[in-house]
Amino acid sequence: MVRGKEPVPPVPPPKAGYMLRSAKPADRVSYSQAFQTAFDEPAPFHELMRKMVPKGFPVVEHLPTGSVVAGSTAGLFPTDQHPDGYSLQWVVAHEEHRSTGSGQATIAAATKVLAESAPRYSYLSTDDFRLAAIDIYLKLGWKPLLFRNDQLQRWSKVFKNLGRRFDAKEYRAEP
């Protein structure tokens, strides 16, 4: 998915008892615990801290416990397809803190940083089964990138699963 420099629509803050803030080195352990509820691999916390753009690692802290329960990273991750490398990476929401607005708040904050930082556009990669996250991305102005023929079928199915209309003419084949 790709996104230009358009303003990011406003997103409500997370529910009471949660606070959106920037990640700090002391968050490594609780971030890694949240990460493990979403992914079956070690959390790349140090890499994200190193590759983030300024203010590009928003997290949500659960105030009663002081634990990080959600995070998203706006960072520099160049690829052959996206040489500028401005990317939304590793969106995480702890399974016990879903439906609190925490994940959405971090995605919106990281997207805002990218909209203000990226010279042309930013990108993200996602799995088709992450429908809740994809729905948030779409609401925040991210768009499918139809860079291969199989992308038409892929995105048509994703949009159908989300109950959304898909028209390939509305999306780009190149960033």
C-alpha cells in the first residue's frame, strides 16, 4: 500500500486509561511482550528505534500498568521498489488491549509523521488476513499498489472481505 503527503484524517485518542506517546528505550520489554501476541518472531525493537524518522515510533501506554500495548513505526526501510524507503512498519496491538483505539492511534500518528517527512510518498506491506489493520489504513488514506497482475485479484478479495467496493481504476500501479 502507498500514501502520498495528503493530510491525515483525525483519529480519536485511545480510550481512558491509555496514553499515546513516543517510544523510549525503556519500552523494549513491554513492547516485545505486546509484539509476541501479534507475531511469531522476536520483536525488532532496536532496529525500529534505529531506523525510525524523528517522532516516528508512537506507542500507547496502558497507564495502570505502565506497559506499552500498541505501537507503529514510521521509518526508513529502502527497497528496490521503494528506494526512498519511508515506510509504516510493524503495527502491533496487544491482544488483551484490542478495541481500545490504541492500535489505530499509533497507526494514525505514524502515518502523520510519514505524511510530513516523506519527500514523495510512503509505503507499507501487510498480510491479507489483517483486515482490521487494512481497514484503518484505508480510512487514513493508504491505497493498494497494483504493481503486479495478481494484485487485482488480491485486493478485490480483501475489499470484498471488508465489505468495501473495489475499483482498480482508482489505484496506481507504480508508487
